[in-house]
Amino acid sequence: MSGLFDRWLASMEAAPPTATTEAAGAAESADTAEAASAEATVPAEATTASASDAPTARERRQPRRPAAIVLDTVLAEAVDVARAAITEVAGESEVGAHLGAVAEDTRLVTHSFECTNPAYRGWHWVAVLARAPRAKKATVCETALLPGADALVAPAWEPWEERVRPGDMRPKDVLPKAEDDPNLDLGLEQVDLRPGDDIDQVPNFEYGLGRTRVLSREGIANAAQRWVESDAGPDGEFAREARSQCSTCGFLLPIAGSMRTRFGVCANKWAPFDGRIVALDAGCGAHSETDVQRRSSEPVKSVVDDFDESLDLVENVGARTAGALPEEAHSRG
């Protein structure tokens, strides 16, 4: 029996395929080919679609333009709704003619009305209306009284430290500290000597020693500009009339630093700038070397008339004629 099974198995392995087997194999190979073809086709189509859907470089560079705001018709026609909202707040006598409607955003419109109150000349009432999408009813968002171009309004607020001007200080006033004042720089600080410090390297005096901040270059330049343009500068009225300059006056006190080449302090109690900074090329009538023209203290000599020549008397005919004119005019009258 074992031999018969072995011969049958060998014959089955050596026998050619039947028609059924060939059809099944052909169908299997066809399915495999179609699947491969489909796999090859799908990426190509997907690649073509993705390439067509991808934005071009020009489209990527162009920014999107914001949609234009269009005046909503429903809200623009709701003038009575806006007027009623303002009348409820201000009263009917305060609301005047309708001035117009402005589109603030999509389905958002502001109506303006004239304010008839004489105390608010140039002001106008506004009512902001809105509506929901696909809704036909206007809703009042807010009402307000706003100033116009020629309305009388309070000036713009500015901090107190910016409102103060030179000359506004009073004895009890205290100015706020300006932390970032461009006119000041950090000064030098006195420190104690430490063991090992070379005492020869410690300066006896430094500009600004002991002060937290000192004048910067900008601060010095600004101060010099103010002093030059003041009445104690070279273009002041006193300087224009002066005969001599402050640089040659004995009452001038020099100042320290780089400013001493242009300015000094006046110490003349009779001068109009006593105790003030003056420019060296300024001047006044109280200069230490100027003087008025003094009169001589000697008595005036007597004048003796020693004229002894004879004089010829000549009759003045014109004077006589002029004196006779009034009499002739009187006689004729």
C-alpha cells in the first residue's frame, strides 16, 4: 500500500496543470496586475491634483485684502430707532436734525443727530445700531454726546511736571524728580579707603564729587543756549546800548569749568543783572570802567563887552511897513 501511495503522489506532481488551474492562475495574475496598475495610477493622479491645488508663488506673495465695509441697508434706514434711543436719554428738545449714518463694521452703523442745546455748540448726538445675521430688526448698542470740529472742549491733559514752566516755582513748591533727565549724568561718589588702596591714586577733587548726578554735555549746552538768549546775553537791550563788555568789568566773578570761557556772575549791586549769570560779551551801563561826562567845577569867567567901534543905524523900512498894515486895515474897515 505504501508503494501505491508513493507512485500516485509522484504522478500528481509530474502531471501538467488542468484548465481550471490555468484559469485560476490567470485570474490571480490579472488581479495582481490591475492592483499594481491602480497603485501606479493613484499616486500620479494624486500628485497631479496636489500640484494643481498648491498655490503659486505669486498667490503666496499677495496679501489678502480686507473685505470692504458696506453700509447696511436695514440699519441705515432705522433713523427713527436711533432718534428714539437718544430722545429717551436727552429729551426730545435736545435732539435736532439727522446728520447722517456711517458704517463702522459689518452690520454696525452709527447715526448722528444735531444737538440743539446752546450750551453744547458744535456737539452732536450719536446712536450705534447693530443687527444679527439674517435679522431684520435693529438693536441699539449705545448712545453718546460727542464734540465736533468747532466744539468747545477742555485742553488735552498733560502731567503736572510737563506743565510747569520756568518762573512758576514758589517757595513751598517741590518739583518731581526726573529719573531720566537728559540734562544730567551720574556723578562721582566718595568712598572710604580700603586696605591695600594706593592713597596717591585717590584724587583730591573730582567734578561732581559727592553728588548723585551732574550736568551732561546736553545739559551744559542747553543752559548755555538759555543764557545767551536771555536779557543778560550779547543780544539783550542792555548789551546793545553798552559801551564796554562784561569781560572787562571788575565786578565779574568767574565760574569754574568749561563755561568760564563764555559766562560769569555779576557782582555789581547797581547793575540790572546782580547775582545772575551774564555772557562775557554782554554789557550794561554799570560797567566798572565806564563814566559819564563830568562838568567842570571851576567858576565860569565873566564876559566883558569891550566892543568900542561905531555903528551905523539903518532904518528898517520893512518893519515900519508891517507895523502900518494893521492901522490901514482898521481905517479901511
